[in-house]
Amino acid sequence: VVIPTYNEAENIKELIPLIKQYVPDARIIVIDDDSQDGTAEIAKGLGAEVFVRKNERGLGSALRFGLLKAYEMGFEYVATMDADLSHDPIYLPSLFNASLNADLVLGSRYIKGGKIENWPLKRRIISKGANFLARLLLHLDTKDNTTGYRVYSRRAIEAVKECVNSNGYEFQICAIYQVKKNGLKIVEVPITFRDRSKGESKLGSEKIFEWFLYILKLSLGMTS
């Protein structure tokens, strides 16, 4: 299970025990962007394998780093999830089970059985808009292309190596695009997404703009 972190001390101390509760045999890999609140030390103390990046920042680059690290370590299936408890570990078993018959499993908020709790209207509109554009411009069939709660097979990780220019939230879109482009199977499993209760969201207006611009560039073949 790969978890990117930046100043998530309060959340990581709850998340790691929960993961171990639902998937006792899981290896937990934390990719920390040099947090100043002790996140890395807490994760290590709870048994996670922690990689601290001193000179890099960004969700996408952290996910790519973590996926490739897990690939090098020989894992067949690799889950990714947020550190802020918005992704409930209770769904990990169903996501891993679905991965036995697919190369990429998406924890989906937008299929039957999936839902979002405690999100403000603005975030709902942004998320829906990004997914609409992804389906329209990139011809994707999946409903939740922005979810970060996923399980990748080794073949899927090989496909997302192409996402070299997506260092932020846009990595989520690029990964699905590349997996589909390579003819691999994608399935969606319903989840309930809960907005974070501790800490601050890293998704600001500038990152939202970059996200939408990236989708446009990807559709025109101007980036990867």
C-alpha cells in the first residue's frame, strides 16, 4: 500500500493501524515530502517503510516514485490511497479482490453504491467537471477518473511509467489514460469518500487550473 504524505502526522497515526486491521499482511510504503510535523518518524514507528524526498514535491511524482519502488520490490498488486483518512481502509480487501481480474481497480465515488460525504459544493463541482472533461476529451469510459484510491497490477505500473510530466493531481488522469491506451482492463469498485477532518487540503486554485489544462494538453498529444 503506497501512501504519499506531507504533514499528515495526526492522520497517519490512525491510518496505518487501520490498514493493518483490514489487510494484516500488507506492506505499507510511505513517500514523504520532507514533512516538518514528524509524519515520517511516526510512520516508521508504526512499521511502515518510509522514503523521505528532500528535493521533490507533488502528489503525482510521489505516487510515481512509490509505484516504481513497489514494482522494484517485486509486488504483484499495489494499492495507492490518501493519508488524510478520506479513503477508508475497509475497502482495501474488495479492491485487492477485484484486482485479481483487472489491471487497474478504481475506488469509485460515481458508480452505483459509491458516494461522497462532507464535501462542499465547490469541490463536488470541480470533481464532476474534471471527470466530465476526462471522459469527453480523452474518451475514457470510467466514471471516477480522479480517485486516488486504486490498485495497480505490475502491467499497469509499467504503463504509467509514461506519465513523466504529471507531477501533481493530474497523475490520476494520466495513469488511467495510459492504462487504457495499453489495452489493459480497468474496473471500478464503489467506495464512500469522506472529506478530511484533520489537516488542510493541498488542492488549491492553482493546482485545479493546472489539472484542467493538463487534460486539454493530454487530449491534444502535447504532454504525457
